[in-house]
Amino acid sequence: MSEITIEYRGKQITASLGRGETTAGPATPAGDQALWYVTIGGTALTKFPATPGDSEETVRTRVLQWLGEHPDMLDRDQIILGGG
């Protein structure tokens, strides 16, 4: 399992397993630590460390908990990186 899709309040949220790399450059300080990257429409929302016991259900639960704690993230039609 390397990707999970979650329908939440009419939006499609994706959690993808990665190894700390970024598209903008070298690995983050996490190095080889596996991370779950949470996105909506390809736009990053958050990330959190993967654990060896992760299952689809545990990742889904963590994503849903985060979304519940940050409801304003789904109210944005666009997330503009860099401000402006």
C-alpha cells in the first residue's frame, strides 16, 4: 500500500507514502524516514511519519483526525504557495 484515497466532505484527499524527498530538491532532514504526504487536488496539506504497522485503516484514521482538527483547509478553493 503506497497510496490511499479518502472521500471527505465531497473532496478527494490522497495520502501517498514517500521517503522524505521533495520535488524541489534533495531529501528533507527526515532523510530516509518514510512519510505520508496528504494532498487535495495535488496540493500538499500536511505530512506525518509512517510507522511499520500502518494499515489502510490506521492511515485513514490519522488523516481524518487531522482534517477534523483543521477544517479550514477544506474551505479554500485554492491554496496559493508563496503568498501574494
